[in-house]
Amino acid sequence: MARFLFDEDTQGVGKLIARARQDVWVIGQSPCPITKKTPDEKWFPVAGKKQLIVFRKDKDLLDQRSAEYRSWSRHNCRGFVLVTQDQEIWTQLVTIIRFWDRIESHVADRPKGPWVGKITASGIQIV
């Protein structure tokens, strides 16, 4: 059963993590039912209903006044925005793996959505 979902912007690192974990879906990759180019407002309900932890790079989600954040909240989504200086897949992978235990702790502490966290090279912050 899937627990984590990597969107199209994080599919490179998502594919690597999916090879190591059975509980990861990547948009556009089997067995994820969400196809590439599906608009956020169409797949947010799926992520919220299945209570998936989403990984994204889109910083618009960090602005609570944005339409994207309102849609995210309406569907009780939860997840993290990956904010790294270097957008290389290796940097993303190192950053996520470095904080994986903290990611799991944040998820355990917040079993219900909506919420969004920010992952940077220096740590994790729930916004």
C-alpha cells in the first residue's frame, strides 16, 4: 500500500526512492493511478483520500493565500515542498534521505491533513 507520492516535479528522486521502498508512488509511473500532466486539482483529491504524503517542488503551496494551497487544504492533503539551492536529483535525494527520520516523525505527529512542510538543506519546517 502506498504511503508516499512524488509529483512530476520530483519524479527523478521519486523513482530512486521507489526502487528502495515498496510504499512509494510516482505520478506517471505504475502502479500509481495518476497519469502525467494531470492537473493538481484532479489529483489532490486522490492524495487526500488515500492520505498519501506528497513530495513536491512547487513553492506556491507554501503561500497559504494561493489557490493551490486552498485546493490542497480543501482535499486534506499533507506533504512536503522540497526547497534546495541545487535542483539536481542527487541533491534532492541526499536532502530527503538525510531527514527521513524527521519526515516520518512529522507524519506520525500529524496523521490528519491538511498540512504542508518545507524541506531545506538545513531541516524541516511545517508551515
